[in-house]
Amino acid sequence: MPVNQGFFEIINHFTVKYLIGRKEYETALEIADFHRHRMAVNIDTTFLMELTFLAGLCCYYTRQSSLSEKYIKAAFYSAHVTESCYATVCRNYLTQHTDFQLSRGMSRLPDIPLREYSRKTPPTQMSLSEGLYDTAISSSYTLGHIIRDLRSEQKITQTMLCQGLCSKSTLSKIENDTLQPDIALVETLLQRLGLSERIFVFWGNEKEVKLHD
């Protein structure tokens, strides 16, 4: 079963930061730029902003002034216009750890504070017994059951849901727990049913947090 793609992107971020810390800027830039282009194709603005900023840092440290200014400003202004606190993180890093010359526009824009959101706690076993888990029986509420119930509630046929993804027979086996599905397939099925598969921390504003939840 393949690992969630988001996991690899997080690993890539840490790899780039680690290489910057070791002053291996050329290698860090190569990795950051490669995955930056991937995020642009996938329209994943969360990872794209940070990878663009990291690419800009690598260019700064390798004395590629024009590219450095281009990437850093793109990341900063993109974060600020979406009201993401990552804009403040970028500016603070630049002023505290580099000699990068902030433009007048970058200096004048107000900080966007980092906000902490309350931790989402799972329901208790008592409440689980009312829906997600029945204490009278040993079987749990599986992903297959979730897909089946969401599909039924939205009056979507198996043929409609699995179109272009898998066969109707495969979907039936998933819903009946006779087949352990590939995680990528499950993610796509849940997306079609209106659920986000994202479980990772990301830079965003309050509206994005509500949408994510």
C-alpha cells in the first residue's frame, strides 16, 4: 500500500531545510525546485509557497541575486495576499538570519500573526458506540462502510462513483470489506464523496482551516 503523497512532501521539506543547514545549497535548490514545479502542476499552494521560499533562500546563498529576489518575493506576497502567517515567518527569517534587502513594500506590510487552533479530540468510546463503533459487536466502522454509507446518503450509484477509477466489482468488494483498497484509490473515492484526505499541518488562514476541518 503506497504511503500518502503528503508524507513524501513533508519529508522533502525537511530534506531541503536539512541541506540548507549543512550549507549544501546546490543540492537543496535542486530538490526544492523539482518539487516546486510538481506542486505548481498539482495546484497545491500550501507546499508551493514554502518550496518557492526555500528555493529563493538557496539562490540567495549561492549568490543568484535575481532568482533569489524573484522567488522570495513571490512566496512572501503570495502568502500575505492569502492572509497566511507564513508571510511573517518568511520576513522574520530574512531579517534575523540573512542580509537580504527587504523592499519597501515587504517592510511596510503588517505582520500576520500565527494563530493556534484548538486540538480536535476524537469522540469517546461511548459516543463511538452510537455511530462509529458498536460495542455490542467486535467489527469497527471501516473505510469501506464509510464509502458505502456516504454514497448511499448522496444517492450516488457504484457505477458513478468508481467511473475512471476502478471497476464496479472492486468498489463492491471495498464496501463489503472483502478487499483492502489502495490508499490512493480510497483518497480519490473520499474526495468524490466530499471528504478531504488531508491530515497534515499546513500554512493557511482562518477560512482555510475551517474548510480543512
